[in-house]
Amino acid sequence: MEYVYGVLLLHKTGQEINESNLKKVVAATGANVDESKVKSLIASLKGVNIDEQLANATLAVAAPASAGHAEAKAEAPKEEEKKEAAAEGLSALFG
């Protein structure tokens, strides 16, 4: 994961994303640098628009979170209605 974070940090600061820079970032954290992971990640990022991918990732993560929140809000009034109906039923019994 530290390699992906390193790439994101390089991207955010406008640095060139290459093996040398990524090795420096990972080494600066105190972690051991795995040459094969660095090469693999850099190779997999060839031709990838990181800004576009980040925008898509943000939308994908935000959508389920807001949908779940909407469901929670939709369930709350139903529970309140049940409590009110129960209270009305009791008042009918005791006048």
C-alpha cells in the first residue's frame, strides 16, 4: 500500500512518477524498498490518467455511502409511525 500512497504523493506534488522518485518516497518512510513492486507499479501506471481515476474512485465510494444514509433516514419515520399508532391504540383502550 505504501507504494500506491507514494505514487499519489508524487502526483499531488507534481513530481514525475518514475522508479527513482517512488523508491525515494518509500525509503523516506523507513520501509524497505521492494524493487519488483516498484517496477510493477510504475509499469502498470503507463498511460493511466491518475486525475481521471481518482475522480472515478471518489464517485464510486461516495455513492454507496450516501445511499445507505438515505435508507437509514427512510427507516426512521416508519419506526416513529409505529410508536404513534401503538400510543393511539392504548388511548382507545383507556379512554
